[in-house]
Amino acid sequence: MFKNAYSRIVFRTLLMFIVLSVAAFFLMKQYWLPLALVAPVLAYLLYDFFKFQKKTQDELNQFVEAVHYRDFSRYFDVKHAPADIQPLRQGFNEINSTFKVISKERETQYQYLQKILELVDTGILSYELETGEVVWMNETLKKMMEVPYLKTIHSLEKRDRVLFEQVAAIRPGEAKVVTIHLEKSSFKALVSATAFQTGDKKYKLIAFQNVNEALDETESKAWQKLLSVMTHEIMNSIAPISSLADTLKNRLQAASAQLQDDAVEDLELGINTIKRRSEGLLKFAETYRNLNKITTLSLKKIYVRELFATLHSLMQPTCEQKGIELEIILKNPDIQMQADTNLLEQVFINLIVNALEAVKERQHPKIILSADQTLDKKIVLKVADNGQGMSEEIVEKIFIPFFSTKKNNSGIGLSLCKQIVMLHKGTLQVQSVEGQGTVFVMQFP
């Protein structure tokens, strides 16, 4: 490529050497007239060589500037350039073209990787370890944590101090389940970390995966297995005792003539106590066995407005009797969903009955049923009340079977509600503030 340029440089160098030699010879011999004729030629050659070097330097400076600012779109005119500079410009253009191809390939790879990371349902956050500056976070994480942007990892501390401490403490290669608290809800996430270094800077990459639904499903199956074993064992153990109590009572009545009255009364009291407690345990086991009975759904397409109309006609008389306002908010009356109507009605009835209990001591008791649809087409149904609310400790346990804050309550209602919602491929969460009220949120695909 630079063959012609090299030839010209060699030719000029030789020519200057010859002219300088001749000039030196004339100077030594003191041939002043020939020297006067050679001097202008020498001056021209020196000027031409200097001019050539300056042009080359200017062209090189322009090329270096283009590389410095990554302006690979710059084109060096070859056609109208001096013959000496043409090979240089042609070389610069080819280097620029190569850089342009490499840059385009890198940009394509970056866009491709970015699109992949935006499509995954895992939140990703990358930040510099020394300064804490967030380098990148994908849209999934923004939606997951309900934040538009994080400038530094320390910005997370203002939103959720506990989460910030857990994220900062997690080591590369480690994974742990954390609770992410949002403005009105919370969820469990599996957080894992890795570290990498580019140049002299170290970075930490954090992945957040929402495992709320997976944990709920695992927890539900665990409770179902436990209840199945427990109720089976209780019923197998108590049923013979109840039967035996009946037999003993009959035998006692037959032989009562041969025993003293006080003895008969004591024995009858003891046997009746055994029978009553055994029947109570059998009823208890039968109640909890209901948790395992619902395994299939009879799905059909329903309008949410029709579901709310049915619930209104069922619960309005009770609400009026107790002086409680029942309000329905339906922004879009055309919302439809696939559901088992009977089971979904049962969920709402259970939640409304709980709300009735929660607002009974309020001055202006109110229960609100609402429905809406998110941008990603998910259906959100809510049962809200302005009751006494619940503490964080109770909210954590509210869906556990057997747990209840009421004395005469089996603790099965909310567990059953959650199981029904999960069978619909949905989620059931609770948001509550003590002294302000409670909202149960159901989300369906």
C-alpha cells in the first residue's frame, strides 16, 4: 500500500544527498558560480521535504483525532489529495472501515445482550464496588422494585435499609432469600451475586429472582401433606375411642342396677366426656381435611361485573344490618377472566366476612371491592376495609393453617382462600397498616 510513498521518500533522500554532496564539493573547491546555481535547488528540496513531512503529520493528527473521538465515519479524500499523501489517506480509510465494522459488531452484540436481559424475568443490577455507582439495571428490576432509576447502590438504603444491608453483605457465588418491601406490599426474592473486574475497576453483579409464587406453592404443598397425615392419624386414632365410648355407655346402662347411683353418675360423666372430646377431634380433623379436597377447577369465562353483582346481592343485607358501607369500584366493566365461579365467590365471601369483623368498631365502617387490569393484562381484584389493621407479625402468619386471631375460629379460611387463588394460577397477598385498614390483593393472569 505504501510502496509508492516509500519509493518517493527514498528518491527524495537520495536526490538531497546527491545535491548536498555536489554543493559541498563546489564549496570546498570554491566554485562560487556553480554553488550559487545548486543552492536554490537544495533549498527547494529541503522545503519540499519539510512540506511533505508536515502534510503527513497533519494527516496523522486528523486520523488520531478521529480515533480519539471514535469518529469512524470520517472519510479522507484520496482522489484530490497530493500523490504523496494518497497512500496514507487510503490506509486511514481502510483502518476506519475496519474500526467501523468492529464497532458495529460490538453494538449489535450489546443490543442483542441487552434485549435478552430485558426479556428475562430476573432483575439484574450492576454497580462499581469502590464508589457504589450503578452501572446498569434492567427493566425487570425497575418494575420489581418500583423504582425508575438508582444512581448509586446507596440510594437503595433510603428505600429499604434491611435489603441494602443484605445486598451489600452477600458474597460472590452466594445466594439467599430476602424480603423486598415495596410501598404497599412485599415479596420474597432469591438474591445471588458475582464479581468481575475490567481494567482497575471492580464490579458486583446482583440478580434478583421473584420466588414468592414458588415459595407459596411449596409451602402450600407442605401444609397439604402435613394435614393429610395429621388428619388421617387423628381420625384413625379417635374413631375407635368414640365407638368404644358408645359401647361402654350401653354396657353401663345395662348394668346400672347392680351399681351405686354415685358410681353410675361418675362413670357416665367420664364416658360422655370421652365421647364429646373424641367427636370434637373428629370434627376438627374433618374440617382441616377440606384443605386437601379442592384439587380441580371448573373453569369458565366470566365477567367480573357479574361476580361483583352476585356478591353485592349476597352481602349487602348483612352490611346494611350492621351499618357498614359496601362499595364496588369497577373501572372497566368489560373485564373477563377464566375462573371457577363458586370457588372464587367463596374466596370473596370469606374475605368480606373477615372485613366485617375488622370494621365493626369503626365510626364509619366501609368495605370496598375493586377490579382493574394492569398494562400486562393481569387482572387485579381487591377487598379493602378501613378496619383496625394488623401488625407485621400477624401479616406474616395470616395464611398459615391453624393460625387465627379469633378465639372461635378454625384458622382454615384464609389458607383455603390462598389455595383456591393459587389453583387459578394467581397470587393472594395482604397489605395492612395498624389503625388504618387492610387490603387483600388477588392477581390473576
